[in-house]
Amino acid sequence: MNIKEAREILVRFNEWIKLFGHGYSTDLVSAIDTVVSDGWILLKDTKPELYQECIIFNGVVLSGFVYNRLGSFDDNGEGLYCIVDATHWMPLPEAPKK
């Protein structure tokens, strides 16, 4: 299960709790939305610089994509791929030093 699938399950669970929870409430959706570890940045909170090359996550980790004017990621002008469902991103690390 990836983050997107887990979030969808939690959205449905929260709806059930609101209907049948007898006053009990939980905010598991925002909990999963704010879990960012090891440098991952939640895309809905912070966008990369325009044309910044990034590592992105949309259920799998992908690299070599740039953030474009449309609010999605593409393969730096190659025209083969456009990723519209990314949830997290991180800048590329520094290149190795010798």
C-alpha cells in the first residue's frame, strides 16, 4: 500500500467516524498528510522552484523530473513523461566530492 492508498482509506474511515462515532473524532488524514520524513516535502504545502530538478514520490520514487508551469513534473523537456499525481518531493542532493 502506498501513501495515496492509505490516505484514501483514512478519508473513508474519518467519514464513517463522523457518521457513527457518537461524538468521537479523529484526524488521521491530517496526520498522514503531515508525516514527512528524511527530507521529503509535502507538495501541497511547498512547491519547488519553477524548473527545479527534483526527486518525487507518487507511490514510487522517481528522479530526473522538473517542476513545470502547469504544476506537474516533466522529464526536463524530453516529452516522454508528465507526472501529475506526485505527493512529495525533495531537491537533489549535492554531487559527491571526489
